[in-house]
Amino acid sequence: MYAEVISKLAGAVEENVARAVYGKNEQIRLIVAALLCRGHVLLDDIPGTGKTTLAKALAKSVSADSKRIQFTPDLLPSDITGVNYFNQKTSEFVFRRGPVFTNILLADEINRTTPRTQSALLECMGEHQATVDGVTYPLDDPFFVIATQNPIESQGTFPLPEAQTDRFLMKLSLGYPDHEAEKRVLTGYGAASPLEALTAVCTKDELRRAADMTRNITVSEPIKDYIVNIADATRKSERLRLGVSPRASLALMNASRAYAGILGRDYVIPDDVKHVAVPVLSHRVITRSQNTIRLTDTNEQVIEAIVDTVRAPVD
């Protein structure tokens, strides 16, 4: 029964977001899966492909608070978490909450700020709490970060360290739209933005209940063995210098659960694991350098090859 609830809510959110983001149904579904996992998503793509539009459409689809941070080189950690200021009327310090105290946070161009400021999000994303001047403040539930970055420009950017990227459940790329989708962009955005017409299709309480239900999706022992075997294969691969951690195995299981629930099943099958393996694992590994004329394989290609070599359970 809970799989039906998850599937219905996810379908409504997907359909609503697709009204503003054309031809990216699979990426939208994966982001909804991450939302149900209480994870976070890193959108890594060239400018103009709809990263910010997708994040805004998702925020408007859920009747929850949403805020946006434009990351710049002069951004400070206190600009994210908040700051204590002295109130002269009351003669005491008062905590002014930063934009991280919201439900859906759009961290735009996260690689344009310094590592010190980037790390301010680490505790928030991993522990769902923020510590300011020794005092810990819990964040709202749900708390979902969608971060965007431009992989092409290097001047004035600060690449995310491994500890930061590991906090993201998934790393996705929208890519260029196909011919028909781009024609729809010209038509749909020719007069007014479709974002303006979007309305919420679920409340944050409904989203929270659906996220809790995903934990009830059954993961059999053979599926758990399959997930561990994939993780172990990354650690033994000659094409990788760094394999995935146990945190990645847990993330892969949770993402598979959410994906199964979105498809209306209350149990995980090997195809669910295969489908989410690349976005969940590719940003958590480091490939070995190759001194050959052939171009170095991307992380995504290596993970795809590893998943293809690991035998899936048949029962």
C-alpha cells in the first residue's frame, strides 16, 4: 500500500516539474528519488541547460519553504548558516538564521566560493544541523540541497573536495535537449516562463510521510549482497585509484528503495540498483591517470562497466 502512496506523490511531482523542464523525465525522476531519500543532488552541467529552472520547479512543486544562495568568492560561512548580532534594544545577542534554515535550498554555482565557505554546508548536509558559535541548531525536515556547478570554467572556481562531493546522494547532468524538446523551449518560454504557472502538488507533511515509507521498501539479502559486490568491485578495479566507501553502499541501497517505490513496487530488484548506480557512485570514485593517446574514461563509464561485470541475483 505504501508503494502506491509513494508512486502517486512522485508521479505528481514529476509531471509538475516536467511542465517547466522539457525532455528530462529521467533526470527529474532521479531527483525525486533523492528527495524521498532525504539526500542531496549535485547538478554538474554547462550553462543554459536548465539546472536552475529544474531546482526552482521542484521547489514550487512542494508546498515547502525554499531559498536560494548565489555562491560567490566573497561569500562567508555566516552568510549560509547565520550570525549572532547584538540587539541594542534588548541588550543581548540574537541569532539571525541564514538561508540554510529552509526545506529546499538551491546552492547556485557552488564551486565559485572558497573551500571554507563550501565546508559550511558539510555539517548541514550530513547531519541536518548547523553549529554557530558553539550552539547547534537543528534544520527543518525535509531539508534538501540542490547544488549546481559549471564543469567547464576553471578561472575563479574552487573544485569541490572529495569530502564535500561524498555528501551528495547523486550527481546528475542534464545535457543538451533533443530537437523536439528544444522546440518546446522556444514555444513554452517565448512569451512567459512556465515556472510562473506552477503550483504545489503536495505538502511537506505528505513528502515527509512518503520519505518515511521508502524505508519500508524490502531489500532482500541477495540484493544487499549485490550492492556490496558492486562496491567491492570498485575497490578492486584497476581503472580506479579510489573506490566507494560503505556510505556509498548505503546510499545505493536507499536510492534503489526510492526508485522501486516510485515505480510502484514495495521491493527492490537488480534493475533498480543498476539504474541508480551511476548517479549515486560516479562522483565518489577517482580514476587512474592514463598516459595514452586514448581519452581517459569518465567516472560514469567506469561505473557502468563495473556494474555490467558484477553478476546480478536471479531469484
